[in-house]
Amino acid sequence: MFMYKKNINRWEPTKLQIDNIILPAYTDLSKRCVSYINELECPPQYIADMLRDLADAIMTSYPEVKNNSSNL
């Protein structure tokens, strides 16, 4: 079995954060995306593109995160 050095610059959520914030956010966002697809009668790819654009905007707004993303 190989042992890997833990990258101390990598942020990892706690179990509490995963259970109480992250998983509910994923669930809510997924439900909203399905609702938008149905309401707009658009292909899922359109919503996926919107989410990618949003992710790009977040990374652009926080350059220190972007600069450190190679450590993730």
C-alpha cells in the first residue's frame, strides 16, 4: 500500500460541512437546474454551460483561489 503525502495547501471540508452545507447545496442546485430545464424547455447542455460560465466567473473574481488551484 502506498502512502501519499497530504498536501497542506489543499482545503477539505469537514464531515459536518459536507452533511449540513455542501450536500444540501448540491441537492438544491440540482433540483433548480432540472426546474430551469423544464421551465425554459431547453436542452440540459444550456444549463450546464451556464454553470460552467458561473464557475469561470467565480474563479476570475477570486484570483488567489485560481492561482492556488494547482495545489488542489
